[in-house]
Amino acid sequence: MNIKINSSELLSTKIALKNQWMRKQLDIEIKTSEGSRYIDDVVKRKIKEYSLSSQKRRKFLMYCIRAKLESDYLLVTQIIKLVGISRAGAETMIKECEEANWIEVKRRNGNRRMIQASDITVETYADYCDWLYKFINELDMRNLSASISEIEKLEPTNPKKTKFSV
């Protein structure tokens, strides 16, 4: 059986699917940035509010969480570089989060500090991941992605690059 593929129809379908993907991705980002997920636990709610209060605070906590998950610690100099903040900014975040028990700080030789997230901070992030997974799953992003991939497989060897468009 010889199947003839109409490349303009294929391209139109791909563009429509990519636009649908873009709208759903916006839904995810808007819902995440609005912090629309309600949290009963007061400590976890404060962690969420802190992380949503600025991009740098969010990055700081994410790096601390990753360090904990990898059974590792971050030095202050690493935090400064990774988060893109000044030493004063790093010191403020470390102080705020240590006082709130959201991070663990190990002090070594002199004032050398090693930092990672505390268990409650990791737990808060795990709760967020559960919520986000359910939301993304409801949007059916996996099937949409698979559809786009299958269309790309049907395209000629030198397909036009299609971008997300309006």
C-alpha cells in the first residue's frame, strides 16, 4: 500500500499541535507562578511563598534541594555562582533559611560552610512535584508530544523548521 502524504496538511497539523502545546505550557507556567496550589501545612506554605517571592530565592532553594537529593553539600561560593547573586545576597538567604530550618548548614575549618536543604524543604518540593505531575497529566502533554514526534517522523528528510507560532 502506497500512502501519499500531503506535506502542507502535515505542516498545518504540526503547527496546530505545537500551538496547542504552547497554550498548555503557558497554563502550567501560569499556574506554577501564581502559586495557586493550596497548602495546609504552615511551614510548607511559608517555604512555597519564600520560593515564589523571587527567582533567585527559588533557584537557591532548588540548588539546596538537589544537593540534599544527591547527598551533597554546596559551598557559599558555589551558591553565589549558581544562583547569580552577590555574597551579601547569599548571606541573607542562608541566614533566613537557616533560621527557618529550611536548610542545613555544616560548619568546617573556620567559617567554611556547606549547605543543603532540610528534610521539610525536600518534602515540600516532593509535594509540589506530585501536584505538578497530576496537573500535567490532566493536560495530556505526553500524548500531544507523541503526536508532534510522529508527525515529524513523516516529514521529508529536509523538513522546514516549524516554530511555535500564533
